Amino acid sequence: MAQAAPRFDAWLSSGRVDELARTLSDPPEYRRKRADQIERFLKLPIEPNPLYRGYGYFSNVDLTGIDPSRSGPKVPTPPLAPDALRVVHDVAGTHVTVPAALRDAGVRLRTLAELWAEGDAAVGPFLRGAEEPADRLSALAGAVLNRGYRLEVPDGFRQPIHLQDLTVLSTEHEALSVRRSIRAGAGVQLLATEELFSTHDAPSGQRLAASSTDLELGADSKTVFLTVHAPDLAAVSVYRRSATTGPNARLAWIWNGLGGFRTKVRNATALTGNGSAVDDFQTFYGAKEQSYDSSVDLTHVGTDTHGNSVTRGVFTDQARGMSRGLVRIEAEARKTLSVISEHAMLLSRGARSDTIPILEILCRDVKATHSTSVAPVDPERVFYLESRGIPAHDAVRMIGEGFLSYVHQRTPVAGLRELLYPTLAARWEGRPVVWGAGGAFPVLPPLAVTGTESAPEWRFDAKLR
């Protein structure tokens, strides 16, 4: 991929950020923060770590003229499943549907406009968990924040909750930057799905889709956060997801990269509560000139915590992938079990992937391991399938899909491989994934959370959607 030298100051001006702040009626605390973020955007590098700057995964990014204040008509949406929370982010704003039964039971969801109207008292909890950006694109996401909400589920709420979060790009030069602040109280069961799509498969220019999610999980809570990333192939995306866990809390991050031009994903989980556990599952399919840059950080703080990170990517054409994983076990985090696994399959000579797992262990009474590989398709497996009458290209596809399904089968979502397959098949075959085309919506069907072989206690015994 050829290196480009874009004029970053042409992407976004301070005047346009000030206009956004006035349009949204920013409270003083965030007005100051926007000014700091735009200053950082103009000064910070795209890749802060000099060890990785030579890879060029974010070359040819040009967001000149993006407009975070752009407005337009609301995008169409499919019917909502009963008893589900829905939040839709589009060029018209943020649209919320909260069932009356949940609202009456104490479930509280406030949009960015409502939080801003409450002033600085509401801004503090909403921004809790956010860290100062270390790179240019993360600072840009903070500077153009224009969508968001805070969801609070009270302690002891026993009804399983499903949150459907949809972001849809629909206009030229669009910039949607969404922040989610979620508190799941003690004993809460939450299944959240975050999905990103576009109404046009080939826009005339690049667009920005930024996503920031912070989870605060109470004792004995169980949370699944599933992301499906399938925008057009000109979208530049920045994901930042973080969580802190209470005692005996369970969390599953699931991320599936199926679209976009340049995508940065940063996941950070602090296992602070004793007996808490996290599964971090990620899959990527990259074709043409797509690139993915993923980082997973698991920090074990409490005792008897479990961490499991599995990342797999399949790359073809000129696609690029990078997976960086760090497991840090603090000095008092006794009886920790932690595993990090990063593997990539290359289907063409032009594809490339780098996998970099790291263990930082400060405590002796732990078990931690890592594994990594980057390799082409095994020719013996292709020959085996060809000997049974399967054409070579179909054999390679079967092997690649099976490589990714290894991750899907280990997630606590029943039948995830089958649910994601229509979108994966479209990308594999070069067909567009377009929101609302012909009245169809590539949204996930109803989901259920079940147990897995590795963690049979992962069971909600209820359909959440």
C-alpha cells in the first residue's frame, strides 16, 4: 500500500468543532474537552508506537471535509423485537425505544442531548472510563463526538435485557462518533448488540464512524457485547471498548470485522473483582485493500480471575491485519488463569498479517500462556477436499470459513456462525452489504445466550431477543 501524506488540518477545522459544540449545547466541561481533543488531533501521530509505524496499515486515509454537524432524513429501520431496547444513530440524530415495562422497573437510558441538558453533574458519570487519546484518530473521535447515551440497569434486576444498538452511515462526508456508557448492576443479565452498516456501498469519499464503549459491571452480572462491523469499503472506523468487572462478574466481548476501509479496534478489560472472568473473541475477514488494527489488553487485578482472548483473521488480495494482545497480571492477582491466542490465514501473496501476543506477569501463583501463527492455507487440506470433487476455490473458502467458525463456536451466543454467515458470504463473494436495499436490512436476527464447552455455566436460560 502506497504511503500518503494527507493534510490533516484539512480534515477538520477548529471552527467546525466549535460549530458542533454550539449545535449540541455542550456543557462547559465537554466544551473544554473538545478544544483539547482537536489540538491533540493536529499534533498526535496516527500510530503512537514507533515499532508499528512502518506497517502502513493506515495509509491513504483522507477524511477531508468530514462534517460532524451534517443533518438529513432518518434512515428506515426494521421492526423491533418485543421487550428490547433499541438505539439508532444516523444523520438525523439518536433515536431511542425503551419498553414501558423496563422504564417502570428502573432501567434508565438518557441520550447525549439529555445528558448535556443536565449539565456537568451528568457529564462526569457519562465520561467515566474514558482515557486520553494517544493517537490522531482517537483524538478525532473525541473532537467530533455527536451521538451517545448512558444506560443504567439497577442492582438486582432479574429480567434478561437485550440492547440493540444500530449505527447507519447514509450521507456523503458523514462523521458519526458514538459514546456508550453502560452500568449493569449486581446480578444483571445483559446482551448488547452493536451493528454498523451503510446505505451506500460506494460513496464518493471516505467517512468516519467512531465508537466508544465503557462498561461498568456489578457483582455476579453476566454481559455479552457483540459487535458486527459491516460498513461500506470506504469507511474509516475507530473502536474503543473498555470494561471493569465486579466480583464474580462474567463478560464476553465479541467483535466481527466484515467491512470498512481502515479499522482500528482497542479493547481493554480490567478484571478488578475477585472471581470475575472475561472472554474476548475477535474475527476479521479482509479483502481488496481493507486493513484491521486490533489491540486487546487484559489486566488481572483481583484474585481467581480468568481471561481468554481468541483472535482469528482471514486476509486475501492486498488486505492487512495486525493483532496485538497484552495480558498483564498484577502482583496481588493470585490464582489467575489467562490465555491469549492470535492466528491469521493468508489467501493471497499480497495479503499480510502480524500477530503480537505479550505476557506481563508480576505474580507467581498464576497460569498464563499464549499462541500465535500466520500462515497460508494448508495445501494438503486443499488437496484432500479436491480429491472429493470440490473445486480448489471452494475448498479454500471452506477452510477459511471453518478457520473463523472456530471462534464463533466458542462464543456464548447460540448459532453465531449461522447468524453471521449471510454477511460473511456477501463479503467473500464481493457482493455489497447495503442497509435498506430492496427493503432488506442486514441486521442480526433474534439471539439467545447459551453455554459453551469451555464454560458450561454460561447460560441465561432465556432468549434475549
